[in-house]
Amino acid sequence: MAKASADSSAQRSGGVVGNARFEAIMQAARQSGLLGDKDGRIGGRVSPALVEQAKRQTGIRTDTDLIEFALATVALEDHFADAFRESRGKVDPDLKLGF
């Protein structure tokens, strides 16, 4: 497991996405069993400008690592913001919260 963390760090060179966030996402993906054997393949056509901007934002250098990070980010999305927004106005205004 430490090797995977070292490998992912070696493929980054700064970027807006901090190392702590990057490592947290990749660690969560590893712990969830999402980063097992790398024998699958994905292909598609995308805008080179999109790829380059994503690499700048994340500091990720390789296409493979960028795709892996992007997929892990989507796969681990917790939808907290949506749940929080949906709960607006559903708590009784007379409820005593203790502060």
C-alpha cells in the first residue's frame, strides 16, 4: 500500500488540488477496493485542452493517473451537498438544539 502512495505522489508536480486531497481520495479508493489489479482499459476521444487543464489543476503528469484520479473522485462522491440542500426547511423551527 505504501508503494501505491509513493507511486501516485511521484506522478504529481503541484497543481491546485493539494497533495492532502489527492492522497485522501486515492487512499479512500484503495481502501474501498477500487484500485486493485490494473488490467482494465478505457479509451475515448477528449479535447486536448481539457486534458491539459485538468493536468495543470491537479499536477498529475500522466493520462493514466489523471483518469484514475478523476474516476476515483466520481466513484467516491458522497453527495453531502445535495443531501444538505434537500434538508433545508425540514427541521422544526421550534426544536431546541441546546445552544
